[in-house]
Amino acid sequence: MYPLIFPSKVTLIKCLGLLFGLFLLSSCDEKIATQNTSDKESQKKIIQDYVYDCAQHHNYRFEMNQWQACLDKGLAKDSTIAYLWQQKAMPLFKARKYEAGMIFLDKAVHYDEKGYLAYRGFIKCIFAKTYKEAIKDFERIKALEGNSFVMDHTYNFHIALSYLQLNQFEKAEHLFKKDIEEQVKQWGEDGYHHLDLFYYGISLYEQQKWEEALIQFDKSLEKYPKFCEPMFYKALAMVQLEDYNDEEIAAVFEKAKENKEAGNTINEDNAIYETYPYQIAK
């Protein structure tokens, strides 16, 4: 029979202290979880009250002051809501007030980096046209979550497009090619977009790889048969080759012109606000 061993007073105090500490930690975690839930519900209500029930009752193009006033009231309640900052920025970009809008978008990224970093990269690439900064944002978000999508195109697409606009054509070519191959591997030939192929073709065209560029322009036209931009650059590439006569080249130019006049151009949602790279001018 083993003898009973009673702990010393010091040991008892230590054990009680440890148990009390664990109780406080558990209680603290529960309070934090409850507080986070409460905060989220509070933020949802602010968004409902000041975005959906206030700002969106105004047309931001013609009632910008009223739109912004609603959002400012929401931010006065909680200045950490990234969505409110993004909503303040958005109409300014569409009005081509890029620096003014970027002040607010930077705030959105500050409060929700993963939620708005890719969007900021897109704005820098397509709207503000600060391509080096766009690349930084997309490389950062890729490090956080891999090569995902924003505005129907991959992060790598936007990086490649930025390189194209910086006249770094080989980098653009490599990245467009890699991105298309990855999409084919994941989704098959229907996985990539006609714009991916068009800009891949442009990266080749700019390096005077005429035959290779023609292949990509034709692939883009298989997906969007009336797409005037690849028709136009296809004709320009044909001029550089001895394989085509004047009548063949003229026919492609004429078809590109007809489709441009019919509005069959780059059909991205934001093309109504910004001219896209290599888009044929009106």
C-alpha cells in the first residue's frame, strides 16, 4: 500500500494559479470570439445603412457629393470597414481621378489586404496605368494566395499585360504563354479567354515574330470571330510576310474596319471607362 503524499502549500498555490490562468484564458477567448461576431454584425449593419440604403440611392456620376457623404457617415461609425473605403474610391477611378481615388483604395488595402490588393493591382494596371506598381501588388497577392483571378482574368495575365505596356515583351510573352498553358491544364482549351490569346499574340508581334503572332490572333478569333483588334494586327503582320498578296491583306483590314464600326472590340466591363492596351481608337 502506497503512502499518501500531500502536496506542499507552495505546490497547491502553483496548481491553483495555473488552473485560474487557464480559466481566464478560456474566458478571454470566448469574449474575443463573441466580440468578433458582434463587430461583424455591427459592420454589416453599417454597410447596409450607409451603402445600400444611402449611397446607392444616388448616382455616383451625377451625385458624387451625396454618394461620398453617405459613406463618410458610415466611416464615422467605423473607419476600419475596408468596403466603405473601396466604395469611396471606385467612382473616382471611373471619373479618371486616379490619385484622389488611390488615397481611399490604399485605406481599403490597409484594413483588408487579401480582400483588396488584387483589385488595387487591377486599378493600377487598367485605370491608373502605373504598371510597375501594379506588378508589385500582383506579386504580393500571389505570394499570399497563388495565381487567382480578379475581373475575370488571372493575376499573371495582369502582370504580363503590365510588362507588355513597359515594353518588356519577352517577359510578357513568357508569362502569357505560361498562364495559358496552366489554364489549359486545369480547364482544357475552353479555359482561357480570347483576350489572353490576343495579348499573347501582341507580345509576339512586338518582337516581329510574325508567324507565331498570326497563330495566336487566329486562335483568339476562333473564340470571338468578330473581334476587330486581332483582325487588325493580323493584317499588319501579314504585310510583313511574303505569303500573302495585297487582296488578302486588304480583305482582313476591311473586315476589321467593319467589325470595329459594329462595336465588336474589347468587350471587358470596364472598357466603357478606359481604353485597353492596343485597342483600336474610335
